[in-house]
Amino acid sequence: MTKSMANCAQSMVEKWTDIITKAETERNQPVEMEVSSHFLEMTADVISHTAFGSNYMKGKEVFLAQKEQQMLLFKSLLKVPFPGYKYLPTKDNLYKRKLDKTVNDMLMQIINERFEKKEDGSGNDLLGLMLEACMQGGEENKTFFFAGHEATSHLLTWTMFLLGTNKTGKRSLEKRGYKRMWA
């Protein structure tokens, strides 16, 4: 799993290097870059690889659908609910049900593909371990997939901010050869 994480991080750093090199040659000056979107993509990739044995593109659909579910939840918090409202066939309620079904279907597809590859469902990732322990994969997988992605991405963004503002940390990284990152 550690090798998968390192490969995902290396891929992100290579993208950064390409972006910085291209921008510096065009503008001939240091470049500022918003890294949080890159961390969101990298953490999704890491979770997809380590938890489900798939790549980011396969898990991206799950993340996007869960992001929409999150936005709908925030939107619904501003409304005053009344008993039974969630069962009415409103536009938002129908869309919420559709998104929930989409996420469940995508996760079940990943799980079923795993069962087709191996009869016992085991694997070298978290999904394989969870399937060995419990022959179902619903809500727990969705929670892990989404919560781990968001929390890790925000942690990495905050870490980069703190490293960028801490002179001692900057000097330590520069000694290790990361000068281009802080130019």
C-alpha cells in the first residue's frame, strides 16, 4: 500500500513540475499555484488504490456523486423540515435518491468485479480485507471513501501552507533539494 501512496504522490509532483516549468518559461518569473485541488485528486487516487484496488478515474465518479450529495445536504440544512418531507417526490428528493442509488451501484460494481476476479473476495487492499471480515460492503465503504478523502486532502493543504509560512521548515526543505517549491 505504501508503494501505491508513493506512486500517487510522485504523479502529483510530476504534474506540479510540468505546470511550474511551463509557466516559468512563458512568464519568466516564479509561479503561485493553488494546491488544494491537486491534493483532492491525489487523496482520491490514494484511497481508490489502497481501499479498492482501482485507479482514480474509476473512483472519481463515486467522489463526484458523493460531493453532490454533500452539497444537497448543506442546501437542505437551510430549509425548515417537517415530518415526512423526505418521502415527498420533490425535485431535490428525487435527485437525492438518484444520487444515492448511483453511489451504491458504483460501489457494488467495484465489489462485484472483485468477486468475479477472486471467489473469496480477498485482496491486498482494504476492500479485500473488509470483504473477508464481512461479506457486505455498503455504508461503511461509502463513509470511508468520502471522509478519508476530504480529511486527508485538507490536512495536506494545511501542511503545505504551514511549511510555506515557516522559515525553519522552508530552510530544512531547501537543504533537501526542494528549492523550486518555495521560490
